[in-house]
Amino acid sequence: MTQRTRVPLAVTTSGKPEDSRVARARAAARQWGLPFIPRRKKEPLGPLLESAADAFIVFERESVSLWDQEGSFSFNPGMAHLRRLRILSGQVGGDDALVRVAGLRAGDQFLDCTLGLGQDALVAALVVGPSGRVVGLEKSLALHAVVSEGLEAYDYGPDSARVEPVLADSHAYLRALPSGSFDVVFFDPMFEKPKKSQPAFEMLRRFAEHAPLTSETLEEARRVARRWVVVKGSKYSDDLKKLGLEAEPGSHYTSVIWGRVPAR
Ligand SMILES: C[S@@+](CC[C@H](N)C(=O)[O-])C[C@H]1O[C@@H](n2cnc3c(N)ncnc32)[C@H](O)[C@@H]1O
């Protein structure tokens, strides 16, 4: 028997896959530069997490999920779905904070530099509508893989733009863009002081890029923006203050605060 080298991340399928799913998982693994580890009929994932990889991207019948020893996560539009419903039912501007602070409107081009679970990007996609554009950058390959597959299958409906997920470091991506490429550039970096959160966010925390947003990246974003750069932060952290940003007036009932600087 050949000894497998354990890798940090690999791709597999659920235990009883059809040929088409195996082919799709293999192709995705090739595209992401990850090993594909075939799963025998009914073979449990637990032993593979011991022997073959620290984490797996698993192509299941209905979705693509990320598994490690501590849990699993698959794309779920969750709160974004509720926010979109509120917007669709005409309650907005009333009152989605991202939409208000970013001054988003139909036809806008929106660059989300921290795509994460894709929730804010989905809200932006509905507001900018089919004539607008939303690009979502994510540096973590594991998160990009699961969220981009989820977004691919998401039912956007006729009133929304689609989110275009890109695997990239936001600083490098911004540097390569011409000035004034997007109306709004948005950052929602990982908070310095984590509070306990939903299981999906705990999983996100384990796989996410944690380096804080720097003044250099913020300046690149101001060059790339045509109107605003918007930064989401936490009341319990001084991340915004360190960047010289004032919190915009907002609700007292949430721990989220928003900073905004004009384009250069
Ligand atoms: C707090 S989450 C964003 C959540 C997101 N706004 C949502 O609605 O689901 C931050 C995400 O940004 C990603 N990230 C952090 N630094 C990044 C960088 N330099 N380039 C691209 N992505 C980055 C992290 O990996 C993480 O997934």
C-alpha cells in the first residue's frame, strides 16, 4: 500500500457520487491546484481527515461544503436573503446600512475586497441590479472554493447582478487596476477582537485571512474608486480609528460600525 502525504486542503466527493459529480470535482481540483482524493462508496470522511488532508472541499449532491476536524460549512445566503427580501419589498433605503453608507444605486460597479461568505456582495448585487457589476475578492482558497460554487448555483432572479468571485489578495488586485475602475470599493476585514458568533462564522474564522487592512491598501482603494471606499468595523475594536476613519452615524443597537472615505 502506498503511503499518502497529508496535505492541508484537498477535494473529494460525497460517498456515493455519480460520474458527472466526480468529473466536476476533478476539474475544480485542477483549476484550484488542489489534489483530488477519490472517495470509495460509503467511505466516511473522518479517517480521510486523519490520514489524507487537514480539510476537504466536498462535492455533494446539492452543494459544495468545507470540512475539517471541527466541523463543516456550506454556502448559505442566510441573512443576505432576508436583506434582499427587504430591499425587494421596497423597504430600502429603509434601511440597509451597507446600501446607505455606500450610497449604492442601480448601475453601480461595486468591488468587494473581502468576499467572505458573500452576504454583503449579494445585497450589493441586488441594489446595483442587472446593469451594474459586483466583483468579490477572496484570498482564502478554501473559502473562495465553497462560496464561488454556492454563488454559481444561487438563484439571483431577474432584478440582480451576479456576483463575480475572484481568488485574489485585495492589495495586489487593486494595484493592478486602472484608477476609477469601480464606483464603490468595500472592505469588511476580520475584526481584531472576535466575539463568539454563528458556527458558519467560526469556520470562516479558521480559514480566513486575518491580516488587518493597511493604510497602503486603503489608499490604493481610493485611487480605484470613483465615489467611495467603505470599511465595515466593530465597536469593540479600534481598527477603523487606526486607519484614521470616523464611524458614520448609525444604529446604537448593533456592534457594527461603518467608515467611509471619498475617492481620490
Ligand atoms: C469578515 S469576512 C467578510 C464577510 C463578508 N462581508 C460577508 O458578507 O460574508 C472577511 C473575509 O475577507 C477575506 N480577506 C481578508 N483579507 C483579504 C485580502 N487581503 N484579500 C482578499 N480577501 C481577504 C477573509 O479571508 C475573509 O473571508
